[in-house]
Amino acid sequence: MAILNDLPGLKVEIVVNGQTLKEYDDDDEDPEEKPRTVTKYIEATSGASFEVRFTFTRLFSLSMYSFAMDIYLDGKFMDNMCIQKNDLFKGPIELTGVRSKKGEQWYLEKFCFSKLAIDDGDPRKIGQTVRDALSKVGEISARLRRIEYRGIAEAPTATKSDGLLQFGSVPEKALKGRALSHQAGLKLAKKMPAVQTINTFNIDPRNSPFATFNFRYRSSDALKALQIIPRSPTPVPLEDRPIEELTLEETRELLKRQRERDAAARKVKQEVKRERNDEGSRPFENDDELTLVEERPRKRFRTVIEDDGTERVDLT
């Protein structure tokens, strides 16, 4: 959960299928550079819907205020929700998507992660609008603002969303070295119950929130490339692991491999032996005339030493 040290009693989480996503610290973040701002990394799964959950506890010291919670995806404002000070501790507040109204009917487009298609195309072919949008891709930003409650709106209207730019295929060089893997998306609009809207006065302007919670979403591979999470260790071969640590299935697999190696070795040995036998019994197949020459043992001559010490060879 993302928590600000100087704002205890408030936590913000990204939730998928009812489960809070595990968060990873951003080692490059400087708290002094951006006060009341916290940034975390999370793992994104293609196609998964997500929601942003705010939870206030009794430790929260600013309960004298009502608050607006603004959601930005990839730098674009999507929607917000307001909570009165009397309702702060009644349970989590969840923002699940963009709400809109057509006629008297309200609709909801749920937030989701969408895989970013990356190719090796020419980055010069993309326009400045796309370049600017790409520079902000990969981040969910939940911003908290203090407001004053001014009563229920007589004519409920939906907050206008900036809309999301859906990219086609993006040249890898246009990412300028950023390890991006996904972009934010919206599911198809579905009907939802009517929404009650209120009139408010902004103590904190929208462009100057009281607190900001950023979540940079990436695939598992991208998080490993950024060294946010450790790379998967290379598995140790079964043959190199202690026998007592192997499971029953691993032991069976090891025995199977050994039998296969033994069978292969026997087959090679039999083939080598067969080749040698074939060579020993192979008939002479040269059609050229063959002349046999008898090789006689070289004759040895006797050496005789005379009385005066000279040697004489007896050629007889």
C-alpha cells in the first residue's frame, strides 16, 4: 500500500480481482524534491481491470476536511470522487472507471491495463502529439484535494474526462530507452445506477493537489529489466541437485534421463563394434592386378677377429 509518512491514516492501493497489487519502491525517488508525493511500481497484466482504493483510518489527522480524489491515467484526467468529512471512516472508497451520462442513463467504462505494441519502425514518422502522450504513459496517479461541501447538485452531471489516446504500434526508439510494456485503457461502457453529484469549493486547486500517490505499472519482464524486482534465477539441473532435495516427480524424471542416456550409450557401443567386425571380414575389391612378392629374411654375415685385432667379414 502507498503511504505518506507525513500523512498517516491514509493508504492508497491498486486492486485487481479483489487483490491488492504488490508494490515496489522507486529507489530514484527523492521525497524532498516532491513533498507529499509517493511513487511505487506495480506489475501490470494485459487486459486486467483495476481499481484505485482509498482507505482512511482514525489516525488520519485532517478529518475536518472533505476531500476530492482525482484519478489520472497516463497523464490524462479520468474521473474523481468526493467524500464528505463525516463519511471518511465508513470504509474504503473505490474508483473503478470513468463514469459518463447520456440522457438520463449513466455508464461506466472500467479501467484496465492494455499491452503496448512495440516495433522497430521509424520514430520520425510519429507526430508531436503522440510523442507527448508517450512521455506520460505507464503511470496511474491518485491525487487528493481538500474541498468544501456546498450541497447536492440539482442537475447531476458527469465529470468530463480528458480521454485516453490509444496507440497503435509504437517504434521502440520513440520510447527513448524507457522500459514501457503497457498503456492504460478503458473497457466497453456498461450501464450503471445513477450517480449523486455535489457542489464543492476547491481549497486545493486541481493542478495543486494536497497529496499525490503515483503507481508506475510495468510487465514482470520490464520490472526485471529496471532491476525493480530480481531476475528469475537459472534453475539448477536435476543432475547437480542433492538427491534428498528432489521431489518424487523430479526423482522419476532424473531416473528416466539416466535410463535414456544409458540406452543411447549402449546403442553407440554396439554400432562401433559392428563397424569393426565389418571391416575385419571385408573382401578385397580392387580390380587392379595384384603381384605377390615373397619377402625373404635378410642374410646375416659372420664377423671374424684376426690375431692382430683386425676384423674380417666372412661372406661365405
